[in-house]
Amino acid sequence: MNAQQNVARSRIGIEFMRALASGGERIFTTNRARELAPQVGLSESYVVEALHHLRKSGWLVSLRRGLYAISPTVPGITPAHEFEIAAALVSPAAISHWSAMHRHGMTDQIPRRVFVLTTTAAAPPRVRRTIATDKQAGYKVGGTTYQFIQVKPDRFFGTGKLWIGESRIPITDPERTLLDGLARPKYCGDFAEVLHAFETWSSRLRLERIIEYAGKLGTAVAKRLGWVLEALDVDSDCLQPLADLPINGYRKLDSSGPASGPRNRRWMLQENLPGRIQS
């Protein structure tokens, strides 16, 4: 390819990026690119090749097959936020766990990856393979790692929306976020970080909502919630429905901790926290 062709290709690439950005489409599909192609003098038959060259040049980032984001390195264009990318990768999706805790102001700790609640059936093949076979490694896009946490469809609830620039991004609400921490503390830093989040948010906690949510997420989560709320001096009468839930055998208070420690009969939990475990 000669220098003149390189200049022409660069001009079309710049115009194409501007056309996307002006429409607020920092994340787009191949089909959408075909729709916009005529605006910049690009033939539809050349779109796939053009996208390939734009990606190789560092102007586009491939999110997954047929889905792209404008690169942060493109001058004059605000790049897509990592939460926007997370919501584009799978559907349904909601920013969750440690990422949601930080966004809600429950923790000062900044997670090194973006945590996303989803259902396996909703994920595209490449992401679905990541969920199934490489959960700890996560799914990498550029310099960001996305950690997808799978739940059954009937447990995908308790979400709201937050504004990121001009986009509204799904996120788990505070009550669901705290319960996800009780269910899987390893995705929220650790159990101590989850307890800190409860303490931070205790004055704003919607008690009826979190108790209702807990019943939908399983008895073990409900018992852990009862234990935490009791430690926060919530009225015992409010907690009785949680205490009355039937359960077979004791569960670990910290689901990621060892199966040791004193047993709390009221909540049917093994208090496997540091300081309570005797060697």
C-alpha cells in the first residue's frame, strides 16, 4: 500500500470515529458500523476490513466477536467507561459485588477488576467459556479484567441504574450488594470488608427490602444476614422471621473461611472468624 492510500485510509478512519462519537456510540456492533459507513464514504463491503485495520492501528478495541469500543487513545473522544463495556458484554448484566460496594460508597478499597452479575445463558460464547472454565482469571478487555459472577435467572434481581456520562448502567442496589457479599465474600475483598460495608451503610439500610431479598437468595444467606443485623443492634423482633427459617445443619458464617469455630444456635452458623477460632 502506498503513502497516498495510507493517508486516505487514515482520513476515513478519523471521520468514521467522529461519526460514531457524535452519535454517542463509543461501543458499537459490526452491523451498526455498516449502517454508518455511507456517511464517511465507506462502502458496506469494506466495513469488516476497515474495522480490522482500525483495530490493528489501535483506534478500536475488540470487546468480543462483532462488538467494538473506540480506543481511549483516540484524541478528542471520551472513551467508554469500563462499566459501559461491562454492560455491553453480556445481557442481562449489573455491576455488582466489590465494584458496586465501591460505587455505593460502602468501601474505600478500589477493586482491581470490574465485577458483573449475569446469567450464563445470557453470555456470548467466549465470555460463557470464561465463566465456566476460568472464573478466577476473568475476561480481559484491554487493561481491564471483568469478573462475571453467574446466578440463576430467578436470582437476577435487586438492580437499579446509575448515570455514567450519558449512559445509564445497571448496578445492584445497596441491599442486594450487601447480600451478595454475604453469599460470596471473595468477590468483595473478604468477609471483613463485607462487615465494614454493613457498618458503613447501616443508617441507610432498607430493612424490609434486605430481609425480603435474603429470603430469595437462600436460607444460608438469610441466617448470615440475621447474625450481622443482630450485631448491629437491629431490633430482635424484626429479625425473628430470619431466625425462624428452617435449615438443616450449621452453615459457615464466612462462606470462604474454614469449617471451624464456635456454633451459634440461634442463627445455626459456625462463627469461623479470626479471634473466634481456637487452635
